[in-house]
Amino acid sequence: MHKIDPQSWKQDLPAFREKTEEFYAGKSNVGAYKGFSGYYGSYAQKGGKASMLRLRMPGGRVTKEKLAFVARAIREYKVARAHFTTCQTIQLHDLGPDTVCAIMEQALDAGIVTMGGGGDFPRNVMCSPLSGVQADEYFDTLPYAEAAGDYLMHFIKAEKMPRKLKVGFSNSPANQTHATYRDLGFVARPDGKFDVYSAGGLGNNPRFGVKVAEGIDPNRILYYIKAMWLTFRAYGNYENRGKARTRYMQEVLGGAENYKKAYLEKLDEVIASGEDLTLNITPAPVAKTGDGTTASGPRVLPQKQDGLYTVVWHPVGGQPAMDELCALSDLLQDIPAAEMRLAPDEAAYIVNLTGAEAEKVIAATPHSAQSLFETSVSCIGGATCQVGMRDSQGLLAACVAAVREAALPDGALPQIHISGCASSCGTHQTGAIGFRGASRLVDGKPQSAFTLFVGGQDRQGCEAMGRELGAMLEGDIPAFLVALGKAVAASGMDYAAWSAADPAAIDAIAAPYLG
């Protein structure tokens, strides 16, 4: 398998510039432009006055070179807003037409490809962010995720799939990437092999994935990816976009067992074709060693490499301050082996640091979540997203402010998940507490609201969709969370223990706020 040269994508850019200029000149509508621009990883924001650009970061890995490009673009083009997404990419927002075109082209020079970042294409391949440095991981899955990302780029110009395809890799049962319910997921095992899950996904009619294979050699993952692509092309719904995701194939084919049979038939076709898709990867250990300095604190994680540390940087809502992002980039340029890893909960991990280096990174990134609750997840929200129904980022900011004012102890509230619409970009359906953008009638008039979900779980082997309790007015949600946190704090337990002791206890606290 050869890797596509990022420079080769430049031949597509003149068409993007032409269509973008037409859109901003009012010569095409939002819908037509969206159908075109998604291929390039860019969409017009709500209102059609600015654009966003999605920078693919395979496996969530942001090398210091890629981070340096992001910092240069922010400074040169005065980019005011960025977002660490739940699919481990970096989105740049509020871009004018000339700026989005320029950054897209210059990103290719830095090895960052935006193509396929939207539309009906393979999306950014996800991976457990601490792969290779996590003490309790089964094995380092990152090299395989990066190889999968390279391979999937070959399908962007191939026969079009019904809709997007999301692939994830997990290095432990923590299942941070939701690999057991992605379109295709590779789940690490203690024996150094993968189990494979397929046809899962959140959103309307969510489904957990079907285990289609067990104990596969990691160097054979591309056969399973090719089989997934063929299965989706054969059985995916090209007529109804609302049902054009892989999870619907479980129903179309008559259940999980029939889906597994159909997938394995495509796998047999791939193997019988004689095409050699075998990888030859041996994950390389981190060569850097500690220098005797130590670091500690709530944002410091010891790595499995003796004397090395990871620093957690979790901007609230995944929206980093631009000056901090640039300062971090400047700092990392002089730190050997250091790099940033993006996480599915919109955090960033800076890995491979000595104790002294970790302290410098902490000082460079002071605006980070101060509690478990402040690590809560939010999609970019309806104030920015064309299809978003409600301002999920605005809601999270209001909730964080209320919880800080109430001085609730850390742990009284869990990490919550907020999605502005039913697409579940904020993964509300498998969060301990989730909110989805909605409406609620008050005196016969629709009001901004969010539907409350409780009891979701994403850990491998314990996966569960949350129970839907009803719609809550947006303005009431901060008060509800404060009331909930006070009740949990009064019990002397943290939220996880409190909820486990009585999973229905939250219902009574939520009842007065629900319509």
C-alpha cells in the first residue's frame, strides 16, 4: 500500500476556490454549496457569512510540526476560534473565503489533508489518545490507526458510498473512541490481537456494533476495512439519506447474524481477490527517557515509560484560547519527542515529557477544566453549525458558570455530553448524563430546550444507551444540575457511586424541570 502524497490533492483546489467565491457572491445557495464543500472538509457556518475548515489528524495525533502549522495559520490569518472535535480533528472557525482557501492549500504543505473531512467519505480515523504511553493498555494501536487512515484516503475518489464511514481503534476496555459502536471498530485484546466490530453508530436509531471477527492479526486490518467498504456499497441505502449509515444495514439484512454473514462474504471476496493488503508494522517504543525530574498534580499522568509524563489540557467545550494553543506550539518545538494527542472528549494530551517539561506545559496552558464536570463534552452547536438546533456550547458555558458559583465538590457531577441536534456529535446517548437539542411548548409557543438522557455507558462490555426522561427548558438546565450536584454531595458519595446505588434517583430531581 502506498501513501497518497498530500501535494496531489492540490489539483482539486481550484474548483473549491471557484465554488466558494460563487457562494459568497450569492450565486449558489447553502444546500448546493454544502453538497460540494464537504468533500474538502469545509462547510459554511450558520448564516452563510463565514466558513469552517476541518483539519484531519489521523489517530488524533498532532505532531509538533503539524501543531506549528496550526499556530502559524492562527497568527497569520488572525483565526479567532478553534475547536477540538469528538472525532479528534481540529476545526478552524469564522474564516472568510480567501482565508479558508489559503489555509486549505497551505495545510497540504504541512502534511495535513482536509479532503474527505465532510460529506459521504471516510472520516478521520480515531484512536485511543494515549496509545503507546498508557500504562494499562493492551498494546499500542496508533500505528495501525495511522495506516488505516492512509488506506482510507484511497477511497475518497473511488465509487461513492451512501454516506460517511467512521473507523475507530481502542487500546483498552475504556473504549474512549467508542470502537465497539463505530461503523468499523478495532478493539485491542490482551493477546495483542484485535476483535472487529461493525455497523454501529449513534444518532437516530442508534445501534451497538456487531462483532464480526475475533482475534485477528493487527497487520491484516486493511482486509477488514476493504470488506467494510464493499459491504456498505452493496447494502447501504443510496435512496434515503436518513437511513444511509452502516447501522441501518443490521435491520436491512435481517439482524446482527445476517449482517455478520454478509460482511464475512465480502471479506472472503477481498481475500480471494489476491490483493496483498498485509501490513508490516511493529510499534516502535518511545526512545526518550526521564531525566530525574518529577511532576505531579491533577493534570499530570505518569506514562508507562519510566520518568516520562503526560499533561492533560482540557479547554472547556474543546475550545482552546488561541494564545494558549500558539504558546503550546512554541514550547513543544524545543521539547524532544513531545507531541499533542486529541481525545474524543475534546481534551488534548501532551505526551513524552520529563517532569520539568511537564511543569512548563502546565504553565503554558492555564485555562483547563478544573473538575470532572468541566471536562464535559459539547458539539460546536447550533450557533455555528448549519444543522444544529440548539447552542450546545452556550449551554455548557452557562452550566459551568452555575456549578462554579455553587461551589460543588469535584465528583458531585459527572462529565455530561451535549449535542445540539439528534446527530449525537456530542455523544449524548452514551453519556452518564446527556442532553440533545429540542423544543418545548410553553403557553403554546416553542421554546429552546434539550431532551435529557441518563444512564448511558461507553465502557467496553458495559455499553448502554441512556434513558430518555423528557425535555427541559434550556434556561432551567443549570439550576437542575446544581440541584442534582447538591443532592449527590449531601450523600457523601460521588455521582458514579450515587447513581449506581439508585439509578432512578435522578428521575425525582429532574421531574420538576421536565415538560
